Amino acid sequence: MLRRLVVVALATGGIVMGGAAQTVAADPPIICPPGTEPSPRTGECIIVVTDPGNPGDPGNPGDGGDTDPVVVQKCINSLVSPPGEVPCSSDKGWWSNGQNAYCRALAPQPPLSDPAWEGNTTGQVYECLRPVPGGWGVVFWIWLATPPGGAPPDPRALAQQAIARMNLRAITIGIVPEPGPVSIGIIGMPTWMWAENPGTTTWGPQTQTASAGGFMVTATAKAQRTVWTMGDGDTVTCTGPGTPYADSYGKKSSPTCGHTYTRQGTYTVRATTYWVVTWAGVGQSGTIPLNFTDTTTITMGEAQVLNS
């Protein structure tokens, strides 16, 4: 059954995008790859895509199409002579024997009004790359009822892979009085707390993707708050990275994140930053909470009054 007609314009030595309701003009001369022919009217290369169902992607017995289901154990490119085995996955997606192409689901999916859906409301629209001899590649969109590589991967596992690429870590504590044996704060005076040089790895936001078998998950991480455990029994929650102290502020309190000690002593200060990672892909979405902690020590004392 003729499922759709894809028109693409090709130029020597390149990959040109083509898809549903898309026509790209090409400068002459036109050299069409095997399996295509130039249109006598437009001079473009025409590919007729016939949908035989999905008869035999790895791990998938197929959706029938116009023929009986066939289980194929290998990924075969039947457009080369003789037909040859190819890797079943690449960074372009999962090999589809039915399409002779690497296909991955579009993210986000086009609206249902897009002609690529062909009137369907289930399944997904895929972007497929079909390699051809001589270094050519043809990219096209097609609707498929089932994934070309069988069952999709666990999207939460892909989200974790995306998070691993973010290299998230704890903030570096900024605090006045400064840590160290020669720096002593005065009780009753404001203590300022902040994140030193907050960036995408210590405060966010940061977005990364991970893919497998043609499926992709996008994850975005952002810090929500930092909970400061001050060591004197008090905690302070700050929803931003805080304001770095400058000498010009004098005895003022921090406008965003501060505390006041009332007793002398040496205090261990812990700053725990709580993140939320939102992810979406493979038809699902969710959130993953994370937290990271940095620790420092400060000393508070009394102001001494000298009488002469």
C-alpha cells in the first residue's frame, strides 16, 4: 500500500532534510541517489515510501501492514547490493528494516494537524535517516504505529543519564564572618550567607538530553532552595543563591539570606541545596529530587570594651 510520497532535494556530498509537506528546491545539475529518480516537472529527486507495516524490527514481530508478520533477528540494509547487516542502533535512532533507515521519535511531536500523522492519533511521528551508497543520506518523517526498535527504554533511566551529564554539585559556601582561625565574628552582628559564583552546576538551570534506540528524554535541573544549618540549633531557608557581602554594607543585615548568633562559640555551618529535575520523553514525564551539601566552620565572639 502506498503510504506517502516524500520529496527531497539532494546536493552532492550532503544530507538534506525532507519531510511531510516539505519541498526544498535544488540547484542543477541534480544527481539522484539509487532508488530515486528526478521529477520531469520539478527536477527534484522523488522517493516513494511504501509502508509494509513493520515486519521485523529487532524484538518486534511487526504490526502486519499488508503482509504477514515476519520476525527478523538482524538489522539489514536491503538497499545495498548485496543486502548487508548494519548496527541496530546509532545516534540517529534505531534501525528499521521496514524503512531501511535509522528512526527516532520526534521530540516534541508535531501537532496532530501535521500531514505527517496521516490522520492517525496514536503511535508517533519519526524522523528517519536512510543511508544510501556513495555517502548520501535522505531524511524524512513518517508515522509509525509501533516503535521501530521494539519496546522503548525506561525514560527515568534516560533521565538519570541526562542528570549524570550535568555534573551537579554543592554550592561553595560564602559567609561572613569568614571561616578560619584569624576571623572572629561578633555575636549580635548580622551573619551573611550566599553561594559563591553560582552557575549551571551549582544552582542551574541546566538542560541535558539522553537517548537510546531512537528515543530521547530531556531533563532540566534547577535549585529550589538552600537550607542552612547554623550549628546553634537554628536553620535558615533561602530560596535564592543569596547576596555576597561587601564592606560597604557595614552592619546591615543580608536582604536575602542571613542569621544572627547570640552566643559565643565555634559553629559548623552546613548548606544543603535542594534541586528538582523535571524530565519528559517517551510519552512520559516526571520529577527527580536531588540535594548536595557543603560545610564550613566559623567562630563567634564578644566585642571587648577597653577602659583607659
